[in-house]
Amino acid sequence: MVSRVVFGRGSFNQLGDILSPKRLNTKAPFIFFVDEVFKGNAWLTSRIPLSYDDKLYYVSANEEPKTSQIDELVEDIILNHKERPSGIIGIGGGCILDVAKAVSIMLTNKGQSKDYQGWDLVKNPAIYHVGIPTISGTGAEVSRTTILTGPDRKLGINSDYTPFDQVILDPELTKDVPKEQWFYTGMDCYVHCIESLNGTYLNAFSKSYGEKAFSLCKEIFVEDGLSAEESQDKLMMASWHGGMSIAYSQVGVAHAMSYGLSYLLGTKHGIGNCIVFDHLEDYYPDGVALFKEMKAKHKIELPQGICADLSDKEFNIMIDVALSLEPLWENAIGKQWKKTITRETLRALYQKM
């Protein structure tokens, strides 16, 4: 679990006080990874407490993080700083938070980041790392994974060393998120709830978090009467609770299949989940029905026909990626999932997209 959390509007202003005791010395910098959309946005960037040899990297979230990107960043940090950083700080959406988590791990573990894609492969604790989400829904601020696209697959670095040491939850930072992006990342949280609450890995701990996140999602996306600030506060809490739920259980069909879309087509995670989930009535009938209600209420039009012109080879690539995520299928279907989840089943679903 994340050991230290600060929540509240304006809490981003506490970042300097939080980091100061963690500075190892004046030559051990803090490295800040900041979403590129904030470049030139003085409202946020002027409050980043840079000093001494601290370094700020603007990172684009147009594409999801790649293992090669992580390795390049780690090499750049090592070559340009004489001492190991005092800490890594990620400020942005799920992509930026995943970059921060992955870099903090790879600064203390040998080899390439692709070598650690999987479950519990990390041997050495990561350096101190802090997550500050500027969009709500992904759960990246609380999860024990950092999702990376590697040369062979899209798969997270799942380990007990991945979660942040400190998280700052400031709903004010989400105020300028575009509507469609707000919906897609919010639905990522919603799908987390549905997959966790309907999974075979469900336990009392994950259930309590999943039920709370589900309730908050209904308030935000179905009911009326919330102010903009209330909606921001509640979605940030829903994201946290949804992330906690899957941290102690697992996701399911939508995530497994959206990984295939992302690996082959570069489809962003949130919208990929929505595209897949829209066709999963056979697996999550009640959840999909409510999703369609939310989609209609907020006038969201999902991309259609993204798999229409794919070759057999391309379908097989997506299917291979999806089938490689065995814990997700076991959570969704059970230990005998291979009897019902065939290549033909997955191809038929992808063809609907």
C-alpha cells in the first residue's frame, strides 16, 4: 500500500515541505516527470519546488509508456548526475505516473525494463517516489503496477516495490481535463470496479473498496446535482478506491483485450477499455448496461470499426497479447478459463470493434 497520502484542494502546495526531508544531499537531485500539457502553464509549473541540481522532464502522454522510453530516461539520469537521485516525482495522468514508477524501479535494478514485465520480478526496492495525479480514474496513483509496452508485449511491472511512497491527491489539478478524457479515464475506474466485484479473486478487502468506488461512479456519471468541485473530489476518491480494489484482487476481460488493442493499434488505455467493454454483455451484463446509460447521458461517441481492416496476422498479435495475461482471465472466468476463452472467441469479439 501507499504509505503516505495527502488529500485536499490546494495540497499540491505542500510538495516542497514533503520533499525537503527526503533530500539526500545537494548533489542528489529530485527528478520531476511532468505531463507535457502543462508546459508553459505557470499556474502549475511555478509551484514545482526545483532547487540545486533538480531536473524537470516534460513527458508526452500521446503514447503510452514504452520500455525503451524508460531505459532512455534512466540512462539520461545516470549520465547527467553524479549521484543517485533523492527521489522521482510524477505529475500527470496514468502514463506519467507509470513512467515515474518504472524509472524509480530501474534506477536500483540492473538490466532493461522489459526484463521486469510480469509479476514479482523486481528484486531491489525502488528509490523514493511520489505520485501526483492531474486526472482521475486510472488508479495508477495507488496500484502496484506500471503498465509498459515492450518489444514483445504490453504488461506491467507488478511488484511490492512499485507503489508510490507518497501520493498527493489535489482535485484542483483536474479542473481543466477535457470532457471526453474525463469520461474515458472515469470509465477506467468504473471498469476496475466491475471487473473486481465480479471476479473470482474477490475478497472482503477488495470488495469494500470496489463497492465504494462503484457507488461514487454512479453519483458522478449517472446522478445529477453535483457541482464541478464535488465531482472532481469524488472522482479522485473513486480512482483511489478503484485502484485499491484491483490491487487486492485483479481486473478482467476488458483490460486483457484492451491491452491487445493498445499493443497493436496504440489505442490509449481509457478509450480502449471503453471500446472493449461496450461489447462484453456476455461477461458483465449489468455493468455494460449501466455503462451504455452513462455513455448516452454524456453524449460520448466511441470510435467504430477500428479492427475492420486488420489482417489475420494482426488479429493474432492482439489475441496473443490478450491471452498472455493469465491472472486477468483467471479472475474473470476461473481456473478453467482456457476451456471457454479460445482464440476464436477473442477474434469474434475484436471483429465487433
